[in-house]
Amino acid sequence: MRSEKDNLFKKLNERFVRAFATYKLLEDDDHVLIGLSGGKDSLLLTELLARRARISHPRFRVEAIHVRMENISYETDTSFLEQFCATLGVPLHLVTTNFEASSPEEKQKPPCFLCSWYRRKQLFNLAQQLGCNKIALGHHFNDVIETTVMAMLYGAQLQGMMPKLHSTNFEGMELIRPLYCVHEEDIIAWKRYNHLEFLQCACRFTEAISESGDGVGASKRQEVKQLLKTLRRDNPDVEKSVFNAIHAVSLDTFPGWKTRGEEHSFLEWYDERG
């Protein structure tokens, strides 16, 4: 008889498999580099990919990278990540880097944007050095929903988050999101069942924000999380509805849309249809 913990992992794995089968995220001979931040999402992603790599179909290899930004972070102990990856048989690359806003444009960017950009740069550089053709990120189902709602409410656009996309700067490289169908509440439950430790962000800028006392600061994502939580009280399937909606966009009902960088208007076809 399966334990509750076993049933939870089975559920997580089924949704993981559903994503890579539905969106064709993994294929034979793929070489995947995981962006391992040390948080719950990236750790689950590492475990699921490592376990799947042991199965003969599809055949693929997995490695992981953890990037530490030395000029904004305190010292962090990565021994847990090293042990975690060693247990799963996943090679882990530890990279220490930093960033300095040099151009006038960069100096106007918030530190979190620059930190993310430079981390992503290290991720792509290592992937290229290792000969990887795919980079796996830990965005999950709730990230997809929240990003969609944020774009509409704060960005004035209907924009989703793709399960995979081609890199525009690194030819032959793809970004994939294998947790695309995995719900955050299940990831949190997995974390609790396994009593895992996680690397917390040791950034002094993040610390300054948290000292405001509200635990949220200016985070629009937290506002959207709270909004969706409120909406779930009356409609438990509200997030599923948003997820299904981005898979069934009816362009014939929109006055305008953008595709491949080009803007279009319904006026292009309106008179033709009478």
C-alpha cells in the first residue's frame, strides 16, 4: 500500500511527465543543464529530471549549475546542494560571479534585474561550454498563471509563459520548463515530507525590502498571489481556467495582437468577412 508521501511523488511525477510529453520538452540525446538556485522548485526539478534520466526513453543527460553573486550576497554553504546532487548522480557546477552596473542603461536597472541577468548569462555560457542543447528552469504551474495575470493587470498586455522557447542569442539552445503542469502547493508538500533544507536568498537588497514589515514589499507577484487566493474562495478552479484559457486563445475576438514581433489589427480582415 502506497504511503501518502509516495502518492504525492507519484502525482508530481505524473504532472512532470504530462508536461514533457504534451510539449515535447525532452528527446533522445538531449543534454540538459538545470539552473539550480537551491530553492524548492529547482531541487524538485533536479530530482525529477535525474530520476527520469535513468529510464531509457527518452535518453538524455543532466547536469546542474548553481551561481552565487559574490558582490551582493553573504557567504552561503552549498554543501547541501553538493550532497543532494551527488545522491542523484547529477554533476554540479558551482560558479561564483559578480556584476557591476557600467552603462547608463544598466545603472537605471534595479539590482534584482541585473542579478538575474548576470546569473542567466553564466547559465548560458556554461551550457555552451558543456555542449548542452537545453536549459531547464524551475517555473511551475502557478508561475504561469501569475505571470499571465501580472502581464494583463500591470503590463497592459495578454502575455503568457511558454513551456519551451528557442534562445535568441545562443543558436541551437532551448529553454524548457518541465514543471509547467506541477502545482506549487504540491511542491511545498514535497518539501515538508522530505524535511529538506533550502538555500535562502542572502541578498542585502532583498533583506532591505523584507525589513519593511509587511513581508511583501513592492512585489506585484505577491499581490497577484493574494488576488488569486481570494478568487479561489468562490471559484476553486480559477487558476485552471486561466491555464486552459492561454491554450485556447480566440484571436478572432481580439482587436489587436502581436506575433513574431509584428503587430496586427482586426481591421486587416474585418471588411473581407463582411
